[in-house]
Amino acid sequence: MSEFQALLLSVAIEAPIAWLVVRLTRWPSRGPLHAAMAAGVATAVTHPQLWAAVIWLTPRFGWLPVCLAGEVVVIVVEGLLIAWMAGLGMRHAMLLSLVANSASFAAGLLLTG
């Protein structure tokens, strides 16, 4: 899978999840559409850096530790961006980021083996 394909897959998974979570929970925010757009933009911001970091760090530390540490950083950065862009409270934004990123990470693992 190319970097661009992985980015598209991540956005295609994370944005609808963000929309659905905010819609179902009715968390105070600018609304589900803003949350979905914020998740998509946050993914587009963090994905290239994570991709480059994984390529550079994996030979040094191993794939699993690098991916897990990278995902933690991504969840925090995307949570901050989502909180700001969607007007979500920090706790909700971090939870939303965790759920969305976990889903796209799991999908990536299933697709790439």
C-alpha cells in the first residue's frame, strides 16, 4: 500500500467515525460535520510525519514499538487539532481521536497483514 493510499484509507475511516461518534453522543461541539472534517484534516496533517518516522525508525527500534509510540503521538496531536477545529472539549477530542485512530490502525493491519 502506498503512502497516499494509506492516507486516503485513514481519512475514509476516521472522518465517518468522528461524524458518527459526535452525532450519537451529542457532545457539545460545532457539530458532527465539523468533527468529521477536523478528523480528516488532522489525519492529513499527521499522516506524512508518521509515515516518514516509521520508515526511518523501524530499522533502529523495530516495527511494533515504533508504530505504537507513533500512534500515541498521533492520537494526542490529532486530539488537540480536533478539539480546536471542532470545538470539542479536550477529553472528548482525545477519546474521539483514540477511537478513530484505533479503527484506522486496525484496518491497516487487516489489509496489509
